[in-house]
Amino acid sequence: MREIKFRVWADDMAFICPSDSFSLVLHDTGPRIQMWCSDGLADEFPAEIIEQYTGLKDKNGVEIYEGDIVDVPYNSLGAHHVEFKDGRFTCIGYDLRRCTVIGNIHENPELLK
């Protein structure tokens, strides 16, 4: 069974959130994240982007999230991004455990060109 956690983007910063430490709240102004700590609510902020952990790590042990850009060692077509499609995490059919995370689509979009 894989660990369920998310990478949440707010104000151009990414936060890694285990599924039991935050709640997604829908307001009229848009989705917001409520972060929890042991003594109660710690913070609430707008949730611009929410990406799920794939449950996989790259060949260097780095956790792979939706939106990550990976280098495929046996492909000359360049970097690819990880997405959730047809009920599974995919990167154009490659085995993500053999790839290397080199960035993400939010901070490094130039890597996909």
C-alpha cells in the first residue's frame, strides 16, 4: 500500500502534505488548504495547484509527483512530465523508477522544450 500525500502550490511555493495533515476547503473565492498540526489548525491559504504523490521514487530515491519532469535515460526525445491519465500515473509509458526527476512543470517549464 502506497503512502498518500500531496504537493500543494500556493504563492509560488510548494508544500508536501501527508493526507492526514490537511483539508481541502471550497470557498466562493476558490479552493483553500487548511494545514493541521498537533495542537490544531496551523494555517489556511489558497490552493493554486494540488498534485498527488505517485508512490514511486526515481532511480536516485527522489519522490515522484504529478507535474514532475523526468529525464528518460533510454529515450532521445528529451524530458517528459508525469501526469495522471486513464486511471494511472504515466510518463508516456516509461517506467518512472528508471527515470530521474530533473524539475517540475511549474518551476522549470523550459525543460520540456
